[in-house]
Amino acid sequence: FTINAMALRLPSLELIDPFGGVRDLDASVLATPGSPESSFSDDPLRMMRAARFASQLGISVHDDVRLAMSQMAERITIISAERIRDELVKLICGAHPRIGVDLLVETGLAEFVLPEVSALRLESDEHHRHKDVYQHSLQVLEQAAALETDADGAVPAPDFVLRFAALMHDVGKPATRRFEPGGAVSFRHHDMVGSKLTAKRMKTLRFDNDTIKAVARLVELHMRFYGYGDAGWSDSAVRRYVTDAGPLLERLHRLTRSDVTTRNQRKAERLAFAYDDLEDRIAALREQESLDAVRPDLDGAKIMAVLNLKPGPVVGRAYKFLLEERMEHGPLKPEDAEARLLAWWAGQPEAAPVVPEFHESPAAVELSPNEESK
């Protein structure tokens, strides 16, 4: 591109700008030194770089560049997944990710890189019974980025995991959209479907397992909060929310808040107030107990000692039971945990007394009168 085809002559520091890069920078336009078709033919990854520069610099692409990207989009398929992934990460982490993503979608590149995002442009129904999912997702991406923190904060900017989860959080909606009687539209289980689609796409793009798991988990959990404001949650439900999010909790806070794009101010304020209340509940519980790594009050060794067991699946079941007790009731004293464990154990099939097997004795041998008298 013209903007990265400049140089300084040393030691005079004279600017060498044969293709008008400064001019294009001043105009906030991305152009190629020669024909964009020739440039993209030489290396199709440059089409991804065009979107990445648009994201990083907030500039538009020249009409000729946009047209060439649209006409040559399929050529991106000859580029390795790893190279595409690296450009995508830079795009998502740019200062203006919405611009970059929109360019991918509008030129058709997303059909080969992120087809799940392209599919968010659901056909609008004439009664406008649901929001524009694609534009909503772009807005959530922007809002999530705006909630990132400084380097010493909980979610330092730019955070790829949060941003990509924000972009992908509704990719399960096209596959789950249903028109219900009465005119309503539903997207049941789109969070679970979206999580699987996100993980599959990230595997195709050769992301590492930890990043895949983190993004997919956020997509899976992004609807968990809804319903809290209607009836409130028990302490047990709050513990599960924190435990299920684990180290992703701060990101989940920001993703959930970012997912509110309604123009209804009263609804937005109600949701914000409800989430404020949830965060207050989490903080209050944290003062009373450890929520960052909720574990049963007895470890595996203690469980085996109390129940006189050897390592095996039964110990795992006992551990899971105590974990549920911990979630439901909070921390227990060791003696209380032992009592509950023993009560649970009494109802398990392995703890039932062994009933001896009775076999019919052999038929009695008929004795002769003389033998009976002996």
C-alpha cells in the first residue's frame, strides 16, 4: 500500500515517497502503488491487511481497492490459516475493529474467513420482529472494546478474547431462529450452538486451545445473566455464575454489559441496575468466602478415608456431591461436611450391605434303615 511504501534516506532523513503515501494518509484513504488486482494477485493476504489497516488507522479504502477485494475474495483460500489468523487478530485488536470487520463482510472476504459473521445478516422480516443481528454484533464489539481497562486493570486493552467473543456471541442465531405463533421470534439455545460454531471456526483458523476454550466459554455464558433482574438469584446461583466463569469473570461482566444495545432507555437502565446488583452480590459473598476457586470442604484423600474407599469413580461421585453442597450452602465445617457425606453414602448402592447368596442344598441322600441306625 502507498502508506507503507515510504522511507527515510539516511543520514539526511529525507522522505522518499514515490507513490503518494503522505497524500493518502492525509486523505485517510488506503490505496495500492499499482493496480490493486496485481497487488492482491501477488499476495492475496494483502486483502486481509487492507481490512487490518482500516481497523488500526480508521481509514477508508479506495474504491478500486474495495472493488478488487470483492472480485478476488475467493483467492484468500490459498493462504494458510495461520497467516489469516494473525491478520484477523490484529484487525480485531485495532482501534476501530468495527470498520475492519464491516469491510470483510461487505467485500465478501468474510464468507471465506468468518462465514458465521456474514450469516448474521439475517433476512429482515417485514414486521421487524427482531433486531438486526449483524449490526447489533458490531455494536457489542465496539462497546466491549470501550470497557477494556488500562494495562494494570482487570482486562487490559486490547483484549482479543473479549472482543472476539463479543463479535461471535450471536453466531448461533441464524441456525436457531424460529417464528412462533403470534408473531414472536425465538433463538432458543443460540448460546450453546454459537459456542460450538465459534470453537469450530477458531480451530479451522489454527488458534491455540486455551484461546478457543476462553472465547467459546464466553459465548456459551453470555445469556446466563438474563432473568436475574426478574426474580433475583439465590447465593447458590451467584456462586455457580462465578464458578462457571472462572478466570473469565471480568470479561464476562464486560461482555454481558456490552450486549445491551436497546434504544429503550428504561430497559437499558433496568438491565444495568440489575447487573450492578449482581456484581454487588458477588463482592459481598467474596468478603465471606473464597469464590475464585470453589472446592468441596473435603478433598479426595479425606473422602476416601471417611468412606474407607480406594481411588475410583465412586470417589469422583462423592467429590461432586460435596461440591454441590458447597455451591448450595457455602463453606461447611469439616464435621458437617463429613456428616453430609456419610448420609449421602448411606443411600448409594455401593454402601448397601452385602446380601449372602443362598443356594439350594444338594438333594438329601436316601439312607437305608441300617445306615440310619449307625
